[in-house]
Amino acid sequence: MVVICTILQVVTKRNSRSIGKKNLRQITGSIVSSVALIIISHLPVVAAASQVAPPIHIQINTPDHIGLPTSIRIVNNGLATAIIILPDDVSNQLELSAKILQSYIEKSSGARLPIRLKHLNNLQPNNKKVKIWIGFNPTTGKSKRRADWEQLDDDGFLILFHGNYDIFICGKTNWGTKFGVYHFLETYLGVRWLLPGPDGEYVPKLETVDVPKEDIWENPSFIQRRIGGLRGKWQTEWAYYNRMHKRAKYGHNLYNVIPPAIYSESHPEFFPLVNGKRLIPTEDERNKWQPCFTASGIVEAAVKNICRYFKMHPDEIFFSLGANHTTKWCECDKCRLLDSGGKNYLGLEDYSDRYFTWANQVVERVLKKYPDKWFGALAHANLAEPPKTVSVHPRIIPFITYERLKWVREDIEEEGKKVTEAWANKCSVVGWYDYIYGTPYCLPRIYFHQMAKYYRYGHSKNVKYMAVEAFPNWGEGPKYYLSLRLQWDPYLNVDQLLTEWYEAAVGKEAAPYLAVYYKKWERFWTERIPKSDWYTKKGAYLPFKNPHYLDIVTYDDISESRRLLETVLNKAVSKEQVARATILLRAFEYYEASAISYLGIVLKKKLPDKSDEYYKAMNRKRYELIEEFRRDPILIHPIAFDEKNFPEYRW
């Protein structure tokens, strides 16, 4: 049977459309074949833990649907007209996905769809009940669907319709099926997870739920999508609903590959020669040294330890070869001989050649025993640029660490793109490690459009893994929602996503004021900050421990922000909208207290009608709010302002 495919989202423009019945009848088999060839020609082969299909969204209409109703009703006037079917050998994760589907349909419509195992459903005589099959592969023996299934990434999914009574939500893995369930809820019920926690859910009230019979095939643009620094169950669950999935390992880890506790006495030569002396790290220094990569036997020791890890964790696909978090590298002659002799774009000595000479040998030997494994690494500090004289093993995925907000300056963007492309030319696949910190900043750091711009660029240059270090401040509203949405598909329309978020969060009447509030701070960070003395080209990220970005804040910035958020609260209608507006306003009060106290105490720019006590009180409020937020699962600041690490934030 012929399958007519319509690409809804292509590389730079993804607007949905469907093929009408009349057009379906007119399209010939030869044209269908041509379309299929075009689609296949755009499927890049990606070297990764599992092959990923292209980041496109496809709706598939087939002649099965011609002459039949164009939608399937699963709830009718508050009554369930469908049941949810699970495999008899259902896993806990798959069962949870079915319960989430059941729960949100009930929240929306009041109808509770029964959940049954397949063999129990077979005993039921009612064949006219709509069935939503969760986790079943409906493509077995169906040649028209086999290609769709085979092109699915582990996180991708299919939503397929058979006749008038069967809906299939399925992925190759439980993760893919789960994301298919979330997509189903978002697409057909309008559910959104805007912020963590119950108040962050947006669930429209529907008496009747009709599901259009348009088959969907979807893969993520980035194989890995991650936001780091989340705190607590609510924040983690929120991220999963928005399709976060950490799939690679890449963090600082060489202290586990060559553990000092095992080798400090038996093989002191494994440790770096620094200032003419062998540095044997203590437990407190576990992350403050790099191995001597040319030491005799160090490759064999690493291989032994990594193979032991995979033996103990046979289901693991990745192992991290991330260098330790230090610039203390070995200074022995053999290591130096491998170096390029120059400095990288961060102004640091380039040690990539010695590191990858060692890493390539380790990976090659591990793969002889465990041929399906992958290895993450950090293109960080002294490893910021690719090696000059050696290749990078195709099973090593380097994560380029950089804060790409800095790319708002064209010269920095140009340099950063050259580095990305150099790694992309050297490696089979590349990862990005970005810094979009919420805390410890004392202002909302907003750059929605800049974020979308560099996500799209990265995807176009074979960046397939995203890791974002965030430590969120949820006073930044849609920032993290937008990040995860764009990590799934960077070609989505940013302004549409933002409008959708604002209206769902606080209602249509209040939404324009919230949009103005965040647009104001987007201009601050993308237009005003790059011209400030605080903004620097130096380093991989902006100096977040230095609060002098507050130097350019004005009292008008703060008063106008308060006016906008108070208007949002006043115009919010439902209790859910009021709750979300209250969260944003309460988070702003920390920004407000920080900026005003800084202006008055640090910069001595005091308003004529405000006393010294006013500024002291605002400063005290900062600390009171931080303490209050410790007990709030949404507003908690993940990074504590201790005096040791953040002395300049304590004024």
C-alpha cells in the first residue's frame, strides 16, 4: 500500500500542513517514490550510541484513511470512549507513561480511560471501543511502516492510526514511547508543562476530545537534551515532560580512570610532573591534576579500569574520558614532545595532542572487548581546540564548553564558529556544553532569540549532543522551557513558542505585559551588556562571580519591571494564572532587592527620597529571600552565596 509522506518541518522552515483526500488520489506512485528518495537523501548518518534520523516532523496520511472519519473520538461529553492497552510484559516505565496519559486526559475532560493488559483486552467482547496501544510496534510485517520504524532514534516516536478504532503510540525504547505520550497530550489536549510543580501545569478543560487521524513520525534534533543544576523532584519531572534525556557521559572523570588510591604508591609515574616534582594527589585534590599521558603502562591501566566498569554495568553505553578540572598538566619531556607548542583560542597552552594520543589508544583497546561502547570527552580549557597532529577516534564525542551568549558580539561568534567547525571536521559527531546560568545572577538573564540562533547553527554543523549548565532561577520564566523545546527542534518559531507560553501561563489579557517584561531584559543582555566593561572576551564563560553587570542597571529598569509584573498579576484571571504570576513576581523581588541595594550601597547612587536604612533593608531582604527560597521547590537558588566562593555578592 502506498504511503504519502508530507514533511512538516524541514531544515529551516517547519510549518505543518496535511494532504487532502483529493490530492491523495491524484498523486501517483512514481511521485511517491521520488518523495521517499528525497526524504531518504536528507537522512544524515550520525555516529552515535544509536543512529538518529533527521530532525524532521512528518505526518503520514495513507489511503487507509480515505473515506473514513478524519478523527477518532476518545472522550465524548465527559465520558470515556477509549481504553488504553499495554503489553502483557509491560515495564514500570511504560506503565507509568500509560498512567500519565490516563491522568491528564482525566484532568482535562473528567473522563478516566481504563488501562488494560493486552491479554485481558482480548477477553472483552466490545470491539467497537477505541484502543490506544502504548508501546506496541504496529509496523511488524507492514512494509509501508518498516522504514518509518527503522529510522526512529531511541527517543523518537510514531503515532499511528489503523482504521477508526486503533491508535498506536510507540517508540523503539520506553523513552521514545514516553515522549510520544507527552506529544499526544500536548498536540491533542493542549497540555503544557510551563514551570515545575502543580501550578506550572497548563491543562485546558475539554468535554470532548477528538484526535485527527494524521500519523506522526518524529525524532529529536539533538540526541541528548539536558539542563543541569535542577533541584528536587518537581524540577526534574518538569524537565522530563519537556523531553530532557541525558544519554552521554562526559564530565571530569580521569581521577576515576587512574585512581590515586590505587596507583599513588605502585605507579607514581602515572601522576604529573609539576615544577620538577611528581604531584601525588590527595583525596582533597582528586580533581586538581591530570595524568602523565605518556607514562609506561598508563594506557593499559586505563583500559583495565574501563573494562571493569563495563563488566559491572553491562547496560551502559557511555564512559566519560573527561579530563580533570584543572590546568595542572604534566611537564615531563615526553608529554611536552607531543604538544603543538601553541596556545588555543582561550589563551591557554594547547595540550589536545597529548590527550587524544592517549585517549585514542585507550578507546581502541576497550572496543576490542566492548565494541558497542562510546566515550564522552570535554573540549575544555587546555583541550578547547582539536588536536593538530592526531585524529579523534570516531567513538569519542567531544563536548565543546562555551557560553554562547557571548556570541552576540560578532568577533566572538566568528571565532566560536571556527572552533565548532574545526571539531566537526575532525570528529564523527560533536557535543556542545553551554552555560545559561540563572543563579547566581541577580537579574533575569534573557536571550531567547540568541539561544535559538546558535542552537540552529550548532545543529547544522553536526552538533548532536546538548548539555546545558543552568542552575535555574525560575524568575526567568520561559527560558528553560524554550531551551528544551529548541533542543528537541531548534527550527521551531521562537516568538510563537513565547506567545504560547505567556498566554498559557497568565492568560491572554496579561500575556502582552509579561512579553514586554522579558523583552526588556532580553535587550539588556544582548544589547547593553556587550557594551559594558563587565562583558569580556576572556574565558569560556562570562564572569558570573563578578556582580558588576549591575553597574548598568537603572532605577527605571527596576520600577518598570515591577509595574509590568504587577499588571500581569492584576490581569491574571484563573487561580492557576494568579499562582504563576505570583511565582514570577516573588522571584523578581530578589532581583529588585539585589539591584536596588547594589545601586545604593556599592555604587552610592541613592534616590533623594530614600534613606540609608532603606538600602540596608533591601540588602537584608536579599538574604531573607534566599533563605525563604531554600524551602520552595520552585524558587530555590541552586547555588548558595557563600562568602568563600562569592565574596563580591555580599555587600
